Amino acid sequence: MIKLKIISVGKTKESWLEEAINEYLKRLKPYASIEFLWAKNDSQLIDWTSKENSVLCLDPLGMLFDSSEFSHVIHQKIQEGGARLAFVIGGAEGLPSQLRDQYTLLSLSPMTYTHQITRLVLIEQIYRAFEIAKGTKYHK
């Protein structure tokens, strides 16, 4: 079973966001298990990230992909990581420079999102990536 982690500073506070994220978690159950880790600060974010084998950090200056390319990239990283992959989302100030310098950077958009909205966009794109790999009609 593929195991994904989403490591981020802060928790999801809005109930409507939590409901939307939970919907995609249900949809992802046949493909992967997803664990959320809520860091209290950048130091904890760095510490937790350093323990992961395969990491993609979300940053507005990272590489931009369309959904098909994103699917290919994350499946490649999952394979390299032994069916494990961690996504890292920074807090209000973005990623700590140590993470930005050390790991592959991925951008969901050149626009700025709150870390809470980023979680929802990311989880939907992860679901879409699995549907693309499976060849379903979800990605149209």
C-alpha cells in the first residue's frame, strides 16, 4: 500500500475545508493511505521532513506541472521512495530556506494560497494523479 504524508505548519480550522479534504481522503482509500502531520513551527517541520525518504516541498517558486505531468512526477517519487512520499507545506511565511535548498520544489500555482487551501488543492491533485494513472474519465 502506498503511504503518503502531508506535513504542514498549523491545522485546518475551517469545517468546510475539513469536509472537502475528507471527501478526497475517502476517494483515495483504494490507492493510498494519507497521514497528516501538523508541525507547531518551522523547526519541527524541518525535523519531521528530515526523517522522510522521498519529499516534495510546495513552494510558489517550484516547478509547475499540468495534472498529467504531476501524476508522472509523484508516481516516480513514490517508486523511488519505496511506496512512500511526503509533501511539505510551509506556514504563513512559506518554507524555511533549509527545506527550500534541500528538497525538490513543486508549485501548485504561481498564485499564493493559505496553507489550508493548499491542502485541499493538493489532496484533489493527488486524487486526480491516481485517476490519471488508472486511466479513468475523472481527468477531463
